[in-house]
Amino acid sequence: MSSANTPVILIVEDDAIVRMLIVDVLEELDFQVLEVEGSEKALEKLKNVNQHIDLMMTDVGLPVMDGRKLATLARTIRPNLPILFASGYAESLEVPADMHVIGKPFSIDQLRDKVNSILG
């Protein structure tokens, strides 16, 4: 599904299997998904002014540039972009008050509920 009203989620995950599972779940939930394996590719997508993005979901433990640094740069490019961190250490992860966290592993229902609550 790809319509003007379908929310677009940018997934940033370096583990190909985890990324594929997240993408499959979100597409099954009728979201439009852009997927990249790292911060550099994510920044390219974010800098593309013609690419609409409603939410960026990023792994925290990315190589080269971690998810927190990526989120900081993403907010300089798109100041109002909602950001969801995925982490196996969610309970000890400190993030800015206007950003969100989901703990890995998460269920389909947990992911759906978290994304829907962020997007309103």
C-alpha cells in the first residue's frame, strides 16, 4: 500500500534479519517503510527534501555512528521528526524526553502499539 495518507517509517538497523522482520511487520500493519542498514544511508534519506518521513526507528548500537548521534543529526535536518530507538538495553537507555524507546525483543503488538501511539 502506498497512498498519501499512509505513514512512512524509516528503519535504520544494521542486522539484516532484524531489519527484514521489522519491515515485514510494519508493512503488514499497512505502513510504508524505507529501510537502510546504517546512519550514512539514513542521513541521505533524511536530507532528501522530496522524501516524506513520519517516523524514524533506529537501532541504538549501529556501527560508525550510533543511533543517538544519528537522532541528533536527524533533528538538525528535520526538527519535528519523531524518533523511536530500539534497544536490547531499553530499561537503562537515556533518551531525550521527546524521543521514544522500545525494548528488543518486542512483539508485533508492542511494535504496533508503540508506533501508533507516537504517530497519534
